[in-house]
Amino acid sequence: MKKRTVIIGLDGVPYGLLKNFAESGIMPNVARIIEGGVFRKMMSSIPEISSVAWSSIITGENPAEHGIFGFTDFPPNTYRLSFPNFNNLKCHPFWNKGEGGRHIVINVPSTYPARELDGVLISGFVALDLERAVFPASLLPELQGMDYRVDPDLNKAHQSLELFIKDLNKTNEARIKAYRHLWDQEWDTFMFVFTGTDRLMHFLWDAYEDVSHDFHKEFVDYFRRIDEVIGEITNKMGDEEALVILSDHGFEGLEYDVYINTFLKKQGFLKLKSGKTINFSSIDYGTKAFALDPARIYINLKDKYPRGSVSHEEKESVINELEQLFMSIEIDNRKVIRHVYKKEEIYRGSYFDQAPDLVLVGNKGFNLKAAINSENTFSKGIFTGKHTHDDAFLLVNKKCGTDIIPENVNVSDVVGIMERL
């Protein structure tokens, strides 16, 4: 990146919502940027979750190259659930590619624990300890003085949506203080991600869709505040500096949670040991397949897992059987699964062998989950919104042709686009 570049992330914000708020006057600063630049739908990663999508955004690589397939994984030859973090990323993020420059990076998901760079890194979620989320460590007292937090307290949403919104706004204001504090430092790239958008839409997507909702105004005001900050940032930028605003996935309303491992269990593909503790360590002989969140399907191969039961000769027939079975799932006479992807359709790279064998994408309203202890295939929790794959967005402040921004842009394209702006 030869010119100074600012990247603003709006976690989970769908193209349609941003377009609506820009056109209706709720986000006038975004509207102005759209008018003078390029605004395009962007495809998320598969699966459409933040850990995979942001890892693709910051590396410019496919998941089978950067090695992050989800928020959870199994170490080789085990059924022990692990939680990959920034240390498991196999490719360098753009700020560590050895091209020089100084970088300020604030709140990018899956960058915990913070690693050394020429500049500043404040990790985004999932960050277990603020001390390990900050580089250089000398910045920590200043952040603590701002009451900086990586995430709002989501437990408050289960107590009171009013408490949740207050905490969400408090967390957002501390984030804004951090950006302002760091803006005047020397930098070549300034990357700043709002993740509260994702939290707001999970709990209150219905408040966006329903103008009579008790919290519709609070939902809209949250985006007004973000637009104010975007305007503040653009007013500080020079004419030659590039601005990229993007999301990692989209969002829509949620009607049902669908528990894929429960479905596999009921269909006889997942066998569990009897006992009080039911988790992934309970996977028993006879299991043909299991799911890891949100809907990554792994074949229980004999030489790959401790209690594997499927031979390599049987693998393809099991995959074909599962593909047909998943496409047959219905509720209320509606198909639950929109598409079943085979690994060859999604992944390419050095870690292809570690990729799931299938990945499911749900139809509108269906949120796919892999919790292994649910007895019900379908349920509904507190969330009213869910992630989507095909309606993330990319917005840049310059008129660019398709040689720079392809029509079918994907999250893995972002680094290459920034280098050409």
C-alpha cells in the first residue's frame, strides 16, 4: 500500500441495511462516500463467521491457506475441542508482510493475542485478557483509563435489552476514544473495526425491521453515531488517502436455530457414548460424520480420528448420502439448507487436508449450529438476527474499474484491492 489507507470495519453489516440508511439520511456521511466511490456487495467466507472472514480479509488468502476454518477445531487425531487464535494464523496479515510502513490496528476480530508489529495492535474478540490484547504494552494504562473493553457484556442482553444497549454504547464510546488517541501517531495504514454492529443485530435485528419496536430508535441511533465517526475520520483525511469501509458478512432475520449434530444423531450418522457428559469427547465408534460450528461437516475417517469408522473407500458414498439428506431437511414445508458445499468447491491451499468435507449454508431465516448437547433439531433462542454469506459490502472512496474491484468481490480480495488503490 503506497498511499496512506484507512480501513473501517462494520462487523456483520449487510449491503442492504447500509444502502437503506445512506439513502434515508440516517448515514449522510456514508451516502457522500458512496456517491464519490464504489459501493458493492461482497461475498463472505464459507462458513460466514467472523474468525474465518476477518482472517481472509487481513491476509488476502483462502482459509485453506491461512488455516482458520472456524472458531473451534480439533487438533489432529483427537475429538478435543480447541479454539484457534491469532497464533494459529498460518499467513501474515498485511501489516506483517515485510513491505514496510507503520500500522494502527484496532479491534480486528481473531487477532488475539496481540503480536509485535511496527505500530499498534489492540486485539478484537475473542480476547480473554486485555493485557495480552495490546501491543505495545505501554499503551495498556491509557486504554484502561478510557475503560476500554474488547466487547460489551452480552450477559446484560439476557437480563435487559435496555441494559445491553447502554453497555453497547459505553463500549463503543471507549473504542472511539481509542481511535482518536491513536490517530495523530505516525501511520501508513489505520484499521478500525466496529464489532458492536454485529452484537446489536444479533439481539435486535427485529428492531431494525419493525419501526414500532421499542428499541427501533436506539438501533438507528447506534448507526447514526457510527456515521458521525466516519464523517469525523473522512474530514481528517487528505484527498490522496484511500478509504475502505467493509463488513465481514451480512445479516438477516432469524426464525429457527437448527442443530446439525442433533439431526446427524437422529439419522444415525452420529453415535455418542452413554453417560452424563455429552460433548465431542463422547463421539463413539459407528459415527460416520459430525459437525463443528456452525455447520462444517467432517467424515469420521478410520485413520484420522481415534474412533473413526469410515474407510477412504466409503468416504465418497457417505458424502453423497449426507448431501442428499441435508437437502431434504424441511420445516413448515420450507427447505432448511440452501447449499451443500464440498471442500473442493471452497478450499485451496497448503492446509486443504484439514478443511471440513462439507459446509452447509442455510436458507433465509435458518441459523445453523453444531452444539452437540441439544435434543431438539429446531429451536429459537434470544437472537433475532443471523449471519448471511452473500451480502457483505465493500465501499471505497474512489471511482475504480473492475480491474481493481471485481464485480464478484470476495473477502479474500480485499488486501489485493487495497494494494491497487
